Amino acid sequence: MYFPTAGIECNPLLPFGVALGISFFTSMGGISGAFLLLPFHMSVLGYVNPSVSATNQFFNVLACPPGVWRYWREGRLVWPLTLTVAVGTLPGVFLGALIRINWLPDPTNFKIFAGLVLLYVGGRMALATWKTRRNKAENMRAGGSAAISAAGRPSAADCCSVLEWNTRTLVFVFQEKKHCVSTRKLALLSLAVGLVGGIYGIGGGAIMAPFLVSFFALPVYAVAGANLFATFLTSVAGVSFYSLLAPLYPGMAVAPDWRMGLLVGLGGMCGMYLGARCQKYMPATLLKCLLAAILLFTAIRYLGQGF
């Protein structure tokens, strides 16, 4: 099958299957998987023009809703956290799209940037995984227990309850523990993440999640739904912005390749649903180690090619 905007030809089952596999694993951690799909587009399929970022965001638009629905159904979608992240991220996405088109259209320069982003995200994920394993070992020695039930279904304590939300503070309770976040700091961080996400062609959830867990000390079970929903909103905005900018750059492929986006998006939808169903059977630490290894390997490869 030929993809006109991407300027490539490949078996349609290949992008569909890869998107399904990536989103299957990443959805278990509340991440869409777009940060891994982009290297596949560029390195395997040879899809390197600027429209790859918009196509990658269109993948998020189709793939995220099944995961968001799951977290909402379980009562783990913290709406104030979701909206704060989205409001901060949206302006960054627009600025990122302009930077991608005007200053990073060359594949070599873009690979250097993407490699640095992946290296940072992979390093943060590896560090967070190591800390999680150490804390689990300490809790086991102290006689601690897991919060999620053995059946894989959340208990009543796993539902989030918002106590306060204003321009200064967000306070909510999860697993009988109170969490307090500075709304302004969260919005500023979201702006920076949106900028990177707009350039890289991801919603920003893969970058935001390590910050929320590490710097704000929020539980991963509570931030996963917010990350996916914010990723969905910012990706809708990103796709729309790239599409609006396309007529201004007639000599450059800017708008999404809708045919490719539909294939990877449908694969992502299937992967998200299956991943949500199978999450309780997979060790979270093993999945995080696998993702960190893939990220670091891809980052090193991109930086090697760029330099």
C-alpha cells in the first residue's frame, strides 16, 4: 500500500501490528506509546518528513480513548489533575509544532533532538524503576502489602477523591493517602512538556509521567488516567494545528498522512484495550525495565546517527 503524504510504500499489516504491540505494553503504564512509534516510522519505514509528527499525534487521538475509559470506569481519573495538565500543555504543543516545521525539518537534526528526549525519558524511567524495586523490597521486609487486590480489580480505597482544587493547590486522596500539588508548578511543567511533545509528535504523557511520579510524588495508578486523557486532548490540538499550518507550507509535507494514521490508530485502539485487560497479569517492574531498555537503545542509536 502506498502512503502519499509519507511518500512510502509498505504492507499495511506492518504499521498496524507494530502499533498494536507497542500500545499493548505501554498502556499498562498509562502511556500511549507514541514515543516508541515515532522511531519505527523514521528508522524502519523511512517516514522522515515533518508530517510524521502530526501522524504520530493522530495515533494518540484514536488510541487513547479505550485506556481513558478504563481508568474512568475504575474511578482513577483525577479530573482536576487532568485539566491542569491539559491547560498547561496545549500552548506548548502549538509552539512545538512551529519549531518542528521551521527549525527542525531536517531528519538528521530531528534525530538528535529525538535521541536526547528519548535518552532523558529512558533514564528517568530506569531510575524510577530501580527506586520502585528498592521500596518494594523494603516494604516486604516491613510486612507491607499491595494496594490492588489479588483479582486485579481496584478496591474502594483505590478511587480518587478530590478535596481541594484552585489556582494554587490541588489536593486529593488516593489509597487513603492525601496528595498535595502546586497547581502553578504543575501548569509550568506541563507547558514545557507540551513544547517538547509538540516538536517530537507525542502527547507528552511519556515525559509527564516520570515528573509526576518523581518530583510531585504522585502514585502512578492515579496519574495514568490523567496522562492518557491529557495526551488525547493535546494530540487533538496538535493534529488540528498541523493541518491548519499545512497550506502555509505548500512545498513541505506538514499535515498528517491520514491513511497511515488510521492504520496505526486502529492498531493502538486494539493494543490499548488488550493491554488494559491483561495488565493485572503482568509484573509492572518487568514492563518498566523493558520500556527503559528500548528507550535507551533507541536514543543511543539516534544520537549515533545524528552525530
